[in-house]
Amino acid sequence: MEEIFLDCNKMTSKSEAHKYIKKMLKFPDYYGGNLDALWDLLSTKSRAVSIFLLHEEKLYENLGDYGKHMAEVFKDAAAMNTSVQVYMFR
């Protein structure tokens, strides 16, 4: 199982967050850089992956409500797709 560590300190804006996620999760070039696109790729990922969101509170501090929605996308995709596991750390 692949392990990916996402440092929420690096997610300082919506666009920076999506660029960072795209790079770290090796998403394809067509990744749309929004929550719907994040959901689409996480919920259909077939290779097993554990995603560790480090410094979770920074996601909320930096992105506000958008950060809360992003965290929900990660959690909901993991609940739906058994190939994806998400762990959040403060």
C-alpha cells in the first residue's frame, strides 16, 4: 500500500492546495483543481493508498470553510472507496 503524507502547512490557498495535492497524489494533467475533481479521483482510485493529512488545523486556518469541505471530501471518499484510507493529524 502506498503512503502519502500531505502537509497542510503547504496548503495556503485553494489553488496552492490543489497544486500540492495533484503533485503529491500524482493526479493526471486533466485534474480540475476543485473539490468535485478531488472527489472524482479519490472515489475511483483503484490502487490502495493511505493518505496522511498532517497539521489538519492548518487546512482550516488557511482555507476556512473550503478547508472543512476539502477534509470532508477526503473522509467521504475514503468511506466510499476501500482502496483509500485517510488519517488526519493535528
